[in-house]
Amino acid sequence: MIIVMQAGASEPQIQRVVARLTELGYEHHISYGVEHTLIGAVGAPEGEKEALAGQLSLLPGVERVVPILRPYKLVSREHATEPSVVRIGKAPFGRGQVSIIAGPCAIESEKQILEAAKAVKAAGGAVLRGGAYKPRTSPYTFQGMGEPGLQLLSAAREATGLPILTEVTDVRQLEEVTRVADSVQIGARNMQNYDLLRECGQISKPVVLKRGFAATVQEWLRAAEYIAAAGNLDIILCERGIRTFETETRFTLDLGGLAAAKLETHLPIIADPSHATGTHKLVPAMALAALAAGADGLMIEMHPHPDRALSDGPQSLTPKRLKTLMDQIRPLVAALGLELISPESG
Ligand code: PEP
Ligand code: MN
């Protein structure tokens, strides 16, 4: 880190910083400038840097302390300069390969999830999504079918061959969910549930980490670092909209944030235009925009009968609308020089 001294900081103030660094056993280099003196501190262990920066910033004559390395390591491009490919079942995300995840917000019945799975496959989707444990804003709304829902999702995989993705809302569900699902989703509301992140770092299935709707890109990447640091680098990030002052849409799909995050991390990043917009009418526009902005895939809510959905019906595409959107996605992906992977393409 670099300690920037205030303009005109005195020599005793500079020496006080140096003495503190020496006391802690760190090397230092002083660079006297015309206005500002800079002190480079070398050798502080990763886990101590943040606290040390806070302490040093309080010493007299210190203007600010600037970290050199990113606060996340394993997920950063400093760790792996090439983009990573993460697979859910056989569906690849990243390094020019685009896969589409689709399915209902929640698993509601055998008939519903089977119908949905067949429609996802017919449209060219590569992964089937469906929530058995739903993190709902109100405790009085449908909370998901729980374990029986997982069994139905698994049956839909049997019927179609599509790999399945489902959400965990609590560490206590993790064992049962990982036994069944091909991939585990951490929802926006749990992005900073650090116990859950750490536990997901111990599983051998890919994790889709949605961005919290009040989280910065930096906080999102640090959340991913928790999973990586606990041993699992199979992480797909998902931009699903953030809270802004705008109320025309449910959230604001932050495509600038997605593009910025892609510069920082080697992990694949997908976008969820359904939760971001809250209406099926805006899903196609945002789906295409996200791919143009560099998304490595999409997560789209689709329900065989949105008018009967128990959750998120208004933002769910019908099977027909999903098919139409996929027909728009194909030429776009080709024009971008990417490859759209669907079950038929292998
Ligand atoms: C979902 O994917 O159904 C969901 C609840 O998403 P989010 O966590 O982004 O709100
Ligand atoms: Mn939903």
C-alpha cells in the first residue's frame, strides 16, 4: 500500500509512520515529492492490510492510504488473465460460449415444471431453473414447495436431459440441494450471507451468485471471493438489477456494472433481465442488450402459464415468447462472434 502524506507534512510525522511500519515488521520506501511525500509499505500479510490502512490513516500528517492490490484475489484477473469457463452440466458459460438458463420462478407442480422443462428445451435453452426454496419479500406469499419441489425438478431433468439450477436460501438446505441439483443459486438477498458463501465454497457444484440489489460491483466480487477462498472457483456471477430512483422497472439492470465487473474478474457473468425489469415486455430488449454488453449467458423466467404463476408471473415469458427471443438471440450472438450452446448443438 502507499501512504500519501499531506502537503507539507513534517519530517517527524513522516518518521512516525515509518516507525509504525518498522514496529510491525514491514519494509518501507520513502519518496519525497515537491508537494507530497509517499511512503510505500511492503510485506503486510493479506489479512492485515485493511486494518493497517485504517490505522495508518489516523496518524498525524497522513492524507490517505491507497491499496495496490485488489481486495479480492482468486476471482480477479490478476489471478487468471484468461476468462474462465464454468459449466452447469454440459452447458458452458464464458470464453465466448453463451448458454441460456430458463424456467419458472418457482416449482409449483409436476405438470407445471415438466411443461416448462420441455418448453425450455424446445426453445434452445441449456439449463432449467426453478426455485424450491423461495426468498419472498413477504412471509405470507408462496414460499416454494421445498424438498418435494426438488424431486419434481429432478424428474424434469430426467425427462429432458437439461441440467438443473435451484436456489439455496439457508446453509441447512445445502446438503439436500447439492445432492439433487447440478448447480446452486445464491439469490440477491443472500449475496452477503457469508456463512452461506463459505459453505458453497466447500461443495463440488457450480454456484450462481446473484448481485445484491444494494451491492456495489466491488462488494459483489468480494462476495464471490468468499466462495473461491473456501475452495470453489466454479462461480457464475449474475447481474439481476439494482435499486435506483427509477420506478418504471422493478430494478435497474446495471449493464455498465456488468461490463465493469468483466474487466475485473475472469469469472463468467450472466444477466437476469426478468427480475431486473419485472415485466415480460422489457425482457427481450434487456436480454439482447446484456449479451451485447458482454454477458456470458442469460437467466430468464419462463412459465407455461404466467397468468397462473404463484410468483413472478408478470415478468415471466410464455414458451412462445421465449422461442421468439431465442430466435433473436441467435443472430446477435453470431454477430458478436460468440457461440450459443444449446442441447441440440452438443
Ligand atoms: C430468483 O431467481 O427467482 C430470485 C429470487 O432472484 P433474485 O435473488 O435475483 O431476486
Ligand atoms: Mn423470481
